[in-house]
Amino acid sequence: MPVYLLGPDIVFPPVDEAEQGLLAVGGDLSRERLLHAYASGIFPWYSEGEPILWHSPDPRFVLTHETFRVPKRLDRVIRTEPYRVTMDEAFKEVVEACASTPRSGQDGTWITEEMKSAYAELHREGFAHSIEAWRPGAAKEPDELVGGLYGVSIGAAYFGESMFSRASDASKVAFVALMRQLARWKITLIDCQIETDHLARFGATNWPRERYLSALREATREPTRQKRWRLD
């Protein structure tokens, strides 16, 4: 199957033509194109020095509130309140940390400078959001950002992009807080993109692309919570 070359128009080929998940190459990371991509089941994923690559994998790794579970050990950790958790207080810092924190089996990052700028714009427009875990500072020292994640939200869907952790369970604590807040807001479809053991432990499962796209169409009909987020 072909991989399509995108031009200046904000259009994508049908996602069922994706070759092993890769659908198209080129285009840009404008606000309009990114929002159209996410609402169509497509996301950018490429490395510095490469053209923009657009993906729509089949199957799709998805988490819902019905399947979400918190491992017992982590639940005990959360009850001790080891971190202060916030939303949208340090979006830029979270993205930078996701890009720079070393990861097992990876030499570099796919979060390019172009991506950082694009998601910063989505954040300013109220479509991209972060959740942060802070380790309380000693005495008069400021709290330290030690974990978090960011993603995009349209309607009742949240598209997770990346997370980082610099302290034990920090990103997990932030993720659980996010999931519980999304449930209160009735943001019901959480796109995890591709399978990972980490998210599988929380109950994420593979869905056929068509099932995901059907749920996505329903979710994106809902109004978008297009403002700065705060934990209830």
C-alpha cells in the first residue's frame, strides 16, 4: 500500500490505507492540521532530521474508565500523598522533561523542537494539557517537578502523548490523578496509541482500528473543554 505525500491542504488519505500504521509523510504541524489529524485517528511520530510522519496504527491501544484499574501497590503509595499533583501549571517544562529524560532502549527522543512549538500552541489554545507531580521542597526550597505527562483533548477524547518520571512512581501518581479527573469530566476515550506494558497494567487494551474510529467519532461530537485545566 502507498505512503501518501501531503501537500499544503489540510487533508489526509483514508486511514485504512495506512501501511503498518504509517499513513502519510510531509505537511506541517499547524494547529488546524494537528486537530484534524487527532480527530481522524492520526498522530505525528518521527525523529529529528526526518520529515513529518503520520500514523494510524491497527490495532489501537485504548483505555476507558470501565477497564481502568490501579495496581494495589500503587494505590497504597497514592494514599500516602507523596507528591503534589497539578494540572496545566508547567506544560512547557513537562514537554521538555519528556524530551530529555533518558529512556531504556532509546538513544534519543521523537519530541523535536518543531513538535515542542506545535504543542505549546495547542496548549495556549486550550487543546493540549499537562499534569504534573511535584516533590515538596525542604524548608524554603521550591517544589521539584519529578513526573508528569501531556496530551491533546478534543471533545470527550484524550490523546496521550508522552510521560516522564524522575522519582519513584511520580508519573504513575500523576496518571492516576488524570484518569480520575477525566472520569469526573466524562472524557471517556483515552488514546494510548501503541501497546506498552506500562499502560497495559492500568487496563489499556488493543482495539481494532474500526472500533476505535467509531468511538472516536462519538467522542469528538462532544464539546471540548477548551480552557486551562484544574483538578477538582
